[in-house]
Amino acid sequence: MPIRRMSPLCCALIAAMLALPLLPVRALAVGPLESQANSFQSAIDNFISHLKSETNEAARTAARIARDNQEVLDAARSRMDSHLSDFRAALSGRKEDLKTLHEDASAMWKAWKKTAVSSWDSVERHANEVLDWIAKWRRNQSLSVQRPEIPV
């Protein structure tokens, strides 16, 4: 596994966190509160100024690297633009294919829906005819049960 270098900002933060518990407890407890507060504020101010200088140095270094490698950055930008234009062209063709597919699917869905509605109407009509026939048959059965014919 490759070893990563830590940024100066990260190193400074870690060093400050590790150094804080090492402050002599006696120095904190002996002095007056005001001098302790000033001392602590001074330490924070020093740490912040150190971080600012490190940040400024890092920004200057990044700007110098960008200036030194401007040709490389321009070449990479042009390659990316080329790849993006190819990707746009490919997606444009796919978009037209999807439009055509959508239109075909919509037409097919409308045709199926129309067929389903007409089939359902036919099924409903036949079901009503069957129910009417069953009701008529039951009425005839109940009439024959109510008036049994007497054989002569």
C-alpha cells in the first residue's frame, strides 16, 4: 500500500492535539485566571497564524503548479471536451430511439386498451344473457314445484 503524505495543515492539527495534554498542569493551576486566559488566547492566535501561513503557502504552491502545468491542463480539458461531445452525440441518437419506442409503445397500449374494452363489453353482455337464462330457468323450476300436475 502506498504511503500518503499528510498535508501541513493536518500535521499542525495533530501536533496541536498531541501537545495540549503535555502542558504542565502546575502552570495552569498557579497563575491568575487572566494570565491563563491571555496565554491560552495567545496560543490559539499563534496556532491560527501558523495555519494561515501554511494555507497561504499551499495556495501559492498550487497556483505555481497550475501555471507550470498549464499545457497539460489544457490538453486534458480538450480531451474531456472531445469525450463529452462524443457522449452527447451517442445520447442524442439514443434519445431519438427512445422517442420512437415511446410512440410505438403508446400506440400499442391504445390498441390493446381498445381491444380489452370491447372484449370486456362482449364478456359482460354474455354474462348478463347467461344470468337472465338462469333466472328464467329457476322461475320455471319453482313454478313446476308449486303446481305439481296430477296424473289422470
